[in-house]
Amino acid sequence: MLRRRELIGGVAALPAAATGSRRPGAAGVKVLRYALNTAETGFDPPRVSDQSSIRVLAHIFESPLTYDELARPVRLVPLVAAAMPEVDDDFRRFVFTIRPGIFFADDPAFGGRPRELVAADFVYTIKRFYDPALRSEWLYQWENAGLLGLSELRRRVLASKAAFPYDEEVPGLRALDRHRFEVRLARPAPRLADHFASRTLAGAVAREVIERYADDPQAHPVGTGPFMLKEWRRASRIVLVRNPRFREQRFAGRPAPDDAPAQAEARRLQGARAPLVDRIELDVVEESQPRWLAFLNGEHDAVAVPSDLSALAVPDGQLAPYLARRGIRHEREVASSVAHTFFNFDNPVVGGYGPDKVALRRAIALAYDSAEEIRVARGGQGLPAQSMIPPDCYGAEPALATEMSRPSPARARALLEMHGYVDRDGDGFRETPAGERLELRIAFPPDQRSRRISELWLKRMRAVGLRTRFEVAPFGELIRRSLAGQLMMWGFSWQGGPDGDFFLGLAYGPNADQSNDARFRLAAFDRLYERQRVLPDGPERLALMHRATRLMLAYVPYIAHLHEITNDLAHPHVRGALRHPFNQDWWRWIDVDPGDRAG
């Protein structure tokens, strides 16, 4: 879901005379050029979970709330809402008021007339997640919140196989008038407002657009955001252009008084009107070497440093002198993410809750060395993980030290022997306790870093006598197969929000088939998860979160490998913050200055 940061180095002043970078043949058009490191899947919010797609759609669609650009710790603020929501009934009722005079980008679906954003658009947007025809991976985020009547409506549709009745009113989600909508919940949800800061969960779509392009809504995103889709060549090139209908939005970040760098950025951006560029050109470049060379040659304006090239770009975490001499700027941050490998608990080889299956998963975790992965495949750009909750999320335990970061092949071999995983036929590989062939099948996408990681897996598993085979497929295909329960093991990164609930939710039983790729279902864990999520932040909730974390560590549905360290670089002509920890529309406040342009 939900990814990322912010560029260090200060936001340059935005002089009215600056004309920005120009495309050939388009004088005065400011262009930001960037490379995506994975292919997108499309731009219909309920249907996508890859970060390339989310990054693009976040600049097209808008949610009621967002996070202050400069406040740290992060703070929710209105985006298209007129104010923060009214909250009562012990966090069971929320009322949002949408500012009038906000319009969707023009589209033939609107019949040539301006189309205002209204409360009913958010009702329709959220109901789409419940439509069985969409099979949204993010449905669990709303179902876990307990919106009254919507899950029941979905079950009725599933039973009848009828079309989803979007016009049927339910008590949990309804428009009160043209600009106000109400959310009612079955149980308290103190952090529900965070859902309404997500462009994926609450980025408003227009019903007319979805119905007009029902055959392929992924290719026809129409929102109220600062940009609109101009060109899309799948898995190759995406072009966004300024939305002429976008309202007047002035920068309003409010950093902490003692945050001097952020205060300086706020002064420099004071009065700036979004967006600051006219066009964003995105190339999909999955291999790290050509992506890096394109940045060095000035073909792209900014880059997230490929981890396998970090020794060239940011040795020991510092910008390389040859880049500093070119005026290139550098931002380094530990992401609110976790790179992991999941075990499919429905798989007869690695799944299950008995002592022998727990021992097998623990042994695999002990045999693998995540620190070696950080060194060999990620250029040192990661922190070994102790659990699935990243360090800066609410619910993390700074002093926690676990087996996740302490590999021991000797202990792994001892565990396997103790539980009957031995080599019975003398071929050097272990069989199951029942004497059957034991083979791990681990999925990887076909990129260079994944190849390095697969080589580490092969070496480490051979060292403890475990036969291993790899299944290679494009990332989007692996997502599809994971959701269908067809993978034994696969690893990728999850990026969440500021609360650890998201990462605990990866093991919540009802989330199986959605974010719970492990299909882990443990009643004791589910009870802890449900209890913590209805509590306000405080010692009682933290204690429940920590107990839930220990159950995940004990049963090992996931191996938590590392928390990524990101390094973003920008040429001198790029002005502004490329990243935010949790906002996804980072390019709203980016400017480019042709006077310093590279190349």
C-alpha cells in the first residue's frame, strides 16, 4: 500500500521570473523527469497495490485529508476537506465536510460541463472496495474498521451473484448533503482518520468516469488533483500534465518551531502555488545500471539510488565527492517499511501450526542472514529488522532483539534434526518427518537485485540441507498468484503509515487473501489485534501490540529481514522536497530551474 520521505538541502526560493526546465519544442513548459524502478499496473485506486501505480495516481486523485508537508512528527491536515472531521460516539461516528468549488479534471464522461467534487463521490469511492467484481486487495482496511452495513451488503451480493447496488443506502456510509458525508462504525476506531489521508483508500473518483470506461478504468484516471494522465505506454512511459481545473492551492506547511531546516523550507515555499511544474515524464527502468546512468547523464532530474550502486553514490551513507562537486543534493532516511519473506500457511510443506512446522520456519529464518543481504544485495542500505514493525511506527520496540537479526546455521540444523527433518537417502538434502521430498519454492521477480538475493537464499539453505527452487515471474503476476494462495514463499517490502497497526494487520486472520499473504490464522493473535485497534494510544494498547508481535515471532508467518535506507539524489536545478514519510503526492511542491540544469 502506502509509501515514503523528503529531500534534504532546502527548498530554493521560487522566483516569479523562473521559467523552469523546458521540453524541446515546448517553450515555457516546466518538466520534471524521473524513472520508476518497477512497472506500473494501472491507475484505478482499489485495484492496485504496487508503488509505481500508487505514486502516479496520488498526483491525480485526492483524499479528504493529508499530512502536513513539514510537520515532524507527522500531523493530519485537511486537503479537500474544509476542516478535520467531526468525531463523536467514542470514535464510532465521523462527519467530513468537503470544500465547495473543487472540480474534477475535464473528461468526456461529464458531457462538456464542469464537474464539482461532492460528498456522494466519497460514498461511491469507498463502496467500490466492497464490490466483489473488483477483488480489491485493500478491502480489509475498510472491513476491519467496521462500517455499518457494508460487509453485510457485500455478503448478500456474493450470495446472489447480483450486481453491486451502489445506490442502496447503508447506515455506515452516507451523504448528508451535497458537501457532507457520514461514517458510522460498529466499534471505536480512534485512528480511522488516517484512512482518509490515503489516496489509495480515499482518493475520490467520479461514478460517471468509472461507468464510461468500465472495460478499462485503469487507463482512465480522472481526479481533482494537480495532474492528469496525458500518455501511458504500459511498463514503459507515463506522462502527467497540469490539470487546468485544479483549484488555487498555496503552500501551508507548519513545521515545528525548533526545526530550523524545515522552517527555512517553509519560508522559501511561502506563497507557492501548486503544482510548480507543468509536466512529469516518467520512464520505467527496472534495471539499476541504466537508471543510474540516465540520472548521471541528465536524462532524469532525480533518482532513488539503487541499493546495489550505493557504494558508488553514497559510500558510508555520505554523498560521493564527485557528485557533490556537481551540486547534486542528497537525502537519506530509514523508510517506514519492512522487507520480508512470507510463508503460505495453507501450503502443506511450510504452513501449519504444529511444532514441526514452526520448527521448520524458525530454522529457515535462522539459516538465512539478512545482514548479508544488506551487504551483498542492498549496498549496506538497510537496518536489520527485529520484527515486522518499522522503528518509527507507533508500537515499535527500540530495545527488542530477536532471532530475526541473529542467524545461526548450527541452531537451524539442530532444530531440523530435533523435529525429524533429516537426510534419509544420503543425497545431502533433508526429507520431511514423514520421509517425503522436501523442497522450498521461493518466488522472485526477474530483476538484478532479486537474482543476488536468490543466490544468497540458495547458499544459506544448502548449508543446512534444504533443497530450494525458485519461481521467477513479473511482480504483477506474483501479486496475483500470492492473492490466489499459489505461492509457497515470496518476499517484498511493505510500506505503511505512522501506526504499527498496519504491520500487525499482515497477520490478522480476516485479512487472508488480502494483505495477509501468509494466510496466518491464529485466534489468540486475532483477539489481541482486535483489542488493540479499538483503544486510544497509550500503555494498554502498546502492551497488546507487543504481545501480538511476540506471537508473530513465535509462529513465524513472516521473516522480517530489514528496514530499507533510502537515498534520494537530485540535480541542482530541482527545487523542493521529493519525498514525504507518508504523503504520496510528493511532486506537488517540486520546481525545476533551467539556469542550473544538468547536461
